[in-house]
Amino acid sequence: MLKTFNAFFWRTNLAVAPATPLKAQITETFERMAAVVDQQNAGDKLYQPMAGNFDTSMAYKAAMDLVFKGLAQPSGYTEPLLHAWRLKVKAA
């Protein structure tokens, strides 16, 4: 529920002010949280760290797409974005 609310909050606020410092704030927050997620998954041998790999991390790019492209999805339905990223990961 909290993750859904947070994504909804960010998408809603981006709709109101997409070209403001809010986008930079979101990016900074995601970059900071990537390090936390990396720490939480440190014991998983298959996990690929996101922090420091923002240009190449598919997981990080998918998360950013959910926020920044989520508004363009029909009825806010994010499955097409997630499906496209799953295909990219499998192809890599």
C-alpha cells in the first residue's frame, strides 16, 4: 500500500509541476534509496547493484519510468512498462 501511495504521490505531483525542481528531487531520492536497496540485497548473489550504475541499471531505469512515464499510461496502469523492462532484462 505504501509503495503504491508513494508512486501515486510522485506521479500526481509531476503532473502539476513536471519541469520544476521536483524532478531533480525525485532523482536524488531514487539515487539515495538505490544504495539502501543495494544494502538490503547484499546477500543475494544474483542481485545487481543500482547505486553508481544509474545509467546501466535496468532496475533503476524501470523504477524511474514508473514514476516519470506512469502518467502517460492508460488509467495509470503500469504493467506495460514493467512488461517492457522484463523483456529488456531477459534479452540482456
